[in-house]
Amino acid sequence: GDSVTQMEGPVTLSEEACLTINCTYTATGYPSLFWYVQYPGEGLQLLLKATKADDKGSNKGFEATYRKETTSFHLEKGSVQVSDSAVYFCALSSGGFQKLVFGTGTRLLVSP
Amino acid sequence: SAVISQKPSRDICQRGTSLTIQCQVDSQVTMMFWYRQQPGQSLTLIATANQGSEATYESGFVIDKFPISRPNLTFSTLTVSNMSPEDSSIYLCSVGTDRNTEAFFGQGTRLTVV
């Protein structure tokens, strides 16, 4: 079945450092890919998405490119802030945007 | 967007008992889902809550253990029955208004079974 693998955390960075969180997937067909973020005490929020190969999703300075050849959707940000501290989930959907298969989540801790 | 209220936010329960989790949405939605997040694990889809009919369960989940109700387009409940410590997880409600729009999530219910 479909699956998502993402790097384990926590990832600890200083403010203004570069961030990459790796995500790879296994799926039949052509899934849509997502990054969700969960800030402390809050529910999951969609951060960005990409629906086909070579699409780039972007939001709040974060980017991820749908790479079909490497089955990857790595999350990147050039300069992280303390407010980016959260848990980040990579996910895919093969049949409609609402039914999701998630990775295990990666906790990001950014220190001043 | 949709605002989702999930209750309770957390609970500690005795093994062998049952807990019902409520999910209330501020607008009518087409799709409602229930997920489980076991400690250190992915979110896993339990079932799709269907309005007016029986829920559709994913492989590994059964109605006797996780009965689900959805009496209307804004409300659903998930019951965790005959609980054991292995049921200790975060349970999340998710909704969607359209197949091609994002899913929205509640804040989750953190369940501890002792």
C-alpha cells in the first residue's frame, strides 16, 4: 500500500539557519503530496501542497518540489524563525484530498 | 475553511471502559474522517464517517471496537470500546468540503488508558 517516510527528529536549528526535512513516498498511480504543520497546542494545518510532478508548493517561506523520479517531496526553508518550531508531517493522497497517508512527523526546534 | 471542535481534548480512562469522542464542525461538510496517532507513529486513518449510513473502515479497524456515528453533516462521534493500554493514542477528526480541497483537522483527543 501507499506509504510515506520522513526523517526522524527532533531537528534542532538556530534562528536563520537553513532547513531541509526529507520526505519520500511509495504510491500507486500519481498521488497528491502535502506538508502539514502542527504548532504546539493546535490542530494540523496545511502548509503547502503539490498535485503533479515538478509542481512546487510554497507558503510562509517554505517550499517543496514534487519529484517523481526520486519519489520525494522534501521541505525546505532558507531561514527559519523561532516561530517555525512545530511538528511537520508529510502526507500523500491517492484518491481525493481528504483521505491522507501520513509520515511519522518531524519535530523542529528553533532556538534564538 | 472549517472550524472543528473536538471533545474531550484529553482523558485518562480505565481499561475495559469505553470513551466517546465528539467532533463538531461550524459548517456542513461532505466528508468526515477519524484518524489515530499512536505514540511515535504516523497518523492512521480509522474510518470515513458517512452521514446516514454505516462508516467505512480501513483495514485493521472494526466497527465493534470503533463504532462511529454521523447523524448529520456537522457532527460525528467515535467511540473507543473496551479499551486497553494499546489504545492510548491521539484521535483526530478531519473534515473536507470537496474532493479537491484540503482537509481540516481538529486539535485531537489525547487518550491514555491505564
